Amino acid sequence: MVEDRASLRKMLLHALTGEGHEVVTAGDAEGAIEALGRESFDLVLTDLKLPQASGLAVVAASRRTQPAVPVVVLTAFGTVETAVEAMKQGACDFLEKPVEVADLLELVAALVDGVAAEHEFTSPGGTRIVGGHPRLRVALRLLARVAPTESTVLLTGESGTGKELFARALHELSARRTGPFVAVNCAAIPEPLVENELFGHERGSFTGAHRRQPGRFEVAAGGTLFLDEIGDLGLAVQSKVLRALDERTFERVGGRRTLAADVRLVAATNRDLAAMVAAGEFRSDLFFRLDVFPIELPPLRERGGDVGSLARHLLARLAARQGRPAPRLTGGAVELLAAQPWPGNVRQLANLLERALILDDGPVLTAAGLRGLLGPGAEDEERRAVREALAETGGDRRAAAAVLGVSYRTLMRRVRTYELEGYPKYRSD
């Protein structure tokens, strides 16, 4: 724990040791970096505002010396931009000062045990986001902070992580919630039609344009426009989107009248836009305009502790559509699901559960029943994931459990099942 104020350091030390944690303290970044090079930890908790070097130096040192160890930063109220920068550099969560001890203890317990607490976020419009993984909680906290503003938001993350769900929740938390929410998948529109789809056209502007057609910027007036997979926009259309953002105006294709772009823009991508800028595939000025407030959504494979609650939520929703009671997931079924890599993320999990509901109309879903749907390599994949986590952490079982997003007990059960007790070579502690 790194905190320069002696009184706060003493208070937090008392709270953490009272819960049975062993705590090493430092009053500045230099002392913290020295400690990180001297011994291993399960968790790093650091203030961002420190004398001499910033707390970001502690984040960087922790990621360099102990990359599997989660880092939580403490930041003064109202300085969320600094916390976002810490997230980019590898911190997994942040807490605002004055610190609520109960929130701190809950977060520390979740991170040290490697199991997410059960949480569910529901927006005023009924959009539900399920999970308590620290990185998901960070994303939700950032969402709640930016939603009441008019700032452009960029949602990043792999396909299937729930970017449209986040965009809808952001809209429902905003002052524009009574207006429309319009979603456009830029990757699904042929390039010659994208400009017309976004900005509309005038009658006679091209062959077949028999009447005026409003674009999505017009349809979304007074509300939120969500541009999914914005990295797939061509350079020519990117310039028009940039103008709509900067000047809040646009023209229809073939039109001369300038129209107001009265929308709040939320963009999303599963691509590395910064790398695309460097390659000349994405406009740098548009990237910087979109990157005002980025929110990264974690992949499901990093949220193993969330899989059980998320699967139960999805089963309830899918079963309701089929007009039947939701089956119960056994503990073994939850463990099996939590161990999967889920390259398709939440979307893939939902598809699997829908197939399970169609094929099995019983009151219980078991590991045996689900394993057949996962394919013959599911058990091999689980063993490989455990081996990789142990190798990555040098045999540190608690750190490996954190990497997999499971509890220490669950990891040890898998270690015994797959006969990995001596792999690679456990540390003496």
C-alpha cells in the first residue's frame, strides 16, 4: 500500500490488517518500487498523487516486475481523467477519495481471492449488465461518470463483449434518454452506401433516388447515435463524421442545405485505432476526437468469476423467450463454463446456452451435458489454460488463480484433476 499521508496510511493499514491481510506500506513511489523489486505481492494499492514520482510510476513498476498482480489506484474526487490514464497503463481498478472502507475491503477481497463479487447494473431504461469483475466495475463507473455529459465516448474491446449494451445503457443514463437511440454497424454496410446511410440523400441525387431519404444522423436527432465498428469506415466518410462532430453540421448526399447534427455520438471498435492511424488507415484527427473518453470492456475469458452469474442471467432471459422455467446450473457446469476461453465472448456464451435449452428440457444443466456442446477439446483447453497460467506466474498459485479469474480453491481442484501439482515448479511460499 502506497500512501504519503501518514494518517490515511495508518487508517487503511488498520482496516486491511483487521481483515487478516498482511500489508507492506510505503510513503512514496521510490519506496514502493524498491519493495516491488524485493518481494512478491497479491495486490498493489497506490495513491496517484505522491511526492516526487507519480503513482503511475508505481503502476508501471508493478506491471514490469509482477505483471499478474492486480493494481488498484486511489485518486482524488473529480480527477477521473488521471484514473483513466492509470487504467491504460495497466491498473485494474480505482477508488476515489475519501475512500469508503467497505468498498475497499470488498474490492481487495475480490481481487485477492480471484473471484468476482456478484453485481448487477440496471439502467433507468431497463438495460442490465451482469458481473462484478473489477475491470467491468471500472467500465461501469466510468460509464456512470460520463453519461450525463455530452462528451463523445469510444467503447473498445473484442467482438461480443457487450459494447452495444454499454452504449444503450449510456443513452438511458443521459439527458437524451427521451430521444431515440440509433445503432449502426459500420462493418455491415457496403462502402459505397455508408455516406448515404449516415447522412441521407436528396431526391434525384443519384440513379434510383426517387425521394428524399433521411440518414441516421437525422433519425437520431435529440438522442444518441451509436456507430459500431467505426474502424471499418472509409477515409472519405471519416472526414464527414469528423465535421459532424466538430461543427455539429452536415449535408445530405446531393444536398446544399446545411443541417444540424443534434446527436450525442458513441463509437465502438474491436480494432486498434491508434495502430490504424499509424498505418494511414484511420484519420488521426477523427481518432483524437473519438478518444475523448475511452472505455475498455474486458473479454469474458478474463472474467471467469462472472461466468456463473452471467450464465444464470442469460438462461433466465432465454428460457423466458421459450416460455419455460430457467434450468439450474450445477457447480460443475459453472466451473466448466468459467474455464473456457470464449473467443466470441458473451455472445458465444449466450449461443451455447440457447443450444443447451433447445436440446435439454430438464430442470438442471450439468457439466456433462454442456461438455458435448463445447466440443471434444473442451477438457484439453481447460488443462492448457491452467498450465499457461501456472507458467506465466512462475508457479504462484494465487497469481495463477487471479489470471484465470477463479478462486484459489477452484484452481487447486483443477491442478489435482489434471495432475499439475509439480508444474512448473512451485515457489517455496
